[in-house]
Amino acid sequence: MLVKCETKSYRVKSISFHSKMNMVLAGLHNGVIQLWDYRIGVLIDKFEEHEGPVRGIDFHLFQPLFVNFPHTCNIYICTYINICAYFFLVFFPFLR
């Protein structure tokens, strides 16, 4: 199955597919996180909380949560309804 999901960004830095639902998270170079339904190619939601590229992103297996790690080296745990549930301030400049 080939589905085209278009966005205006220079590149995608991280991507994660949900294990049970037809959803994919894309962390873009401009700091935006997009939640897509890949079966029908529809953008479900867009999260614009970060400045700089999103380096890592992943779904939680059972809860409606995802974790992301932007360029600022902070860890965010967010829900699908556009709420940042937890925020962890870490300083690991060597992880870049």
C-alpha cells in the first residue's frame, strides 16, 4: 500500500507507526509534529510546541500518549488531544 501524505517542511527527522491503530507520527525539521491517518492520508492533528527539529518520537503501547525529544534536549510526553502531559528538562548536549 502506497499513500502520499504531503507537508511543507524541508525534511522529516523522525517517524513512528502505531502498533495497533492506523496512525503515524512525523517529527519535522521545523519543529512541528504531525499525526496522520496513513490509511486515508489525512492529517489528524498538528503539534507546534517545539523550536528546532524533532530528533525522536514514539507512541506509547497502551495509552493515548507519545513521547518526543526535540533539538532542545527536553523530553515531552503528550496526549493525542494536543496537551503536553509531562515535560522533563534534561541537559545532554552530547546526544546530538
